[in-house]
Amino acid sequence: MIAPRVAALAAVAAFLAACQTVPGGGRSQLLLVDDDLLAREAGAAFAQLPRARDDAQLARVRAVARKVVAAARTCPVYGDPDLPPPERWEVVLIDDPTPNAFAMPGGRIGVHRGMLPLLPTEGDLATVLSHEVAHVACRHGAERVSHSLVAALGAVAVDQAMADKPSARRQEVLAAYGAVATLGVLLPYSRGHEEEADRIGLAYMAHAGYDPAAAVAFWRRFAASKQQGGAPEFLSTHPSDATRIRNLEAMLPEARAIRDRATPQRASTPPTGASR
Ligand SMILES: [Zn+2]
């Protein structure tokens, strides 16, 4: 979805190199691009996606998205106050029959109409939206692009190092680097990113007041629907069902503690103007 404009990004990278930690402070990450750049790159593509017309479903998705985003900004330990406030997020239904959903830096969420039959309850919606918003809070898109940039910048160094080698061999090595750089942008999130988004997404949905056990139920049901031949695309970008469900179950106590701390009466929308 994000065009691999590696040459332009490489120039930017020299100015933006930064190290950051993911929400919760567990892991530091190398970020060579920032989310503003990704938001601009991805925003144009987002605007081109065909919208599905279903006002009732759209209202339902937007209501849950607002709660999830508000929780993602204020969640203890894992919250990211730099996320845009809920009212600034653009939430749309995409006219696409494949079961998929995504969130982008800059505050954009898309849910394919093919995903809706798999999301009959609010808990199901909260599970998927929290997971996708967690990818954004963790800057996974920027990290993925950064890794592909390292590969691209590495190619320059390799080319110089091989300046005295036969041209054919040089082309072979560069082609290998190029493949890595491209895949870094086009491939789905890594397994590590998925597990991180599962853990942090579970915290977000719990802080929003949803029962985190709904996430386990959702993924179980989703796994069953895959075995019946449905839901290939969304699932294929995610870890194995058994691993995911086992990990989520292990995270339930922490998520329940977060939900117990969240007061049911708290405002679902934080004050505006507190962040970008
Ligand atoms: Zn994911």
C-alpha cells in the first residue's frame, strides 16, 4: 500500500534517523522515517480506495473506533498520547470482498466490507480495531520501511565494496538486496510485530472497557472460518492461529487488570487540542 520510493526515502533517512521505544518501553526500534512522511505517502492511496455504502455498519465501526482510539491514547503503560485524537481519525468502509482491516499513521482506518460478517459483536470490532491501532502506536509501518531502507542503503555500500569485482556478480548481489528492500515494504508485518500488536491491542480494548476474552473468542471463530475456506487474506498476514490464541490467553490477566482499573464512567473522548 505504501509505494517503495526508496531513493527519495533514502535521502530523507539521513536527516530523520532516530531510535524510539514501542509503547510500554519494552523494545527499542530504529526509525529512519517518521509517521508524517508515511501518512502523506499512504494518505493518497487511502483516498483512492472505493468506499462501501452502508451507513448503519459505518456508524457502528466509527463508534467502536472512537472508543478504541481514545483508550489507545490514555491506556496505562501502553498508551500513546501522540496518536491523533478520536475525532481526527478518518474511518471508512472499503468496497472490497476480502476479509481485511487496517489502520494507517496519521489517523486512518479502513474495514473491508468482506470483514463485516466476521464482526457481529462490538467485542469483535474492538478486537480487530485495537489490534490495527496498536500497529500504528508501535510505529510498525515506519519500522518496516526503515528496515527496507537499511537494505537499500546497504546496497550502495556493497556496490562500492565490489567495485573491482566482475559486473555480473555485482548485479547479482544488488538484485538480492533490492528484493529484500522491496519485500520490506510490501510484505505483511512480521510475526514479532503481530505479537506486539496483539498484546498492546488487548490492553487497548480492555482499557476501552471491552472484555479482553472477546479477542480469544474472535480469533478462535476466525480460525474455524478459515478452515472452512473463508478469510484467507487477513489471516495469512498473521501468526498461526494456535500460537496467537495461546499468546492471547497468556495476556488475559494483565488485560483484565487494565480493564478493572478503567472506570466505566470515564469520558470516551479526551479533550481536543492536547496533541497533534
Ligand atoms: Zn496485524
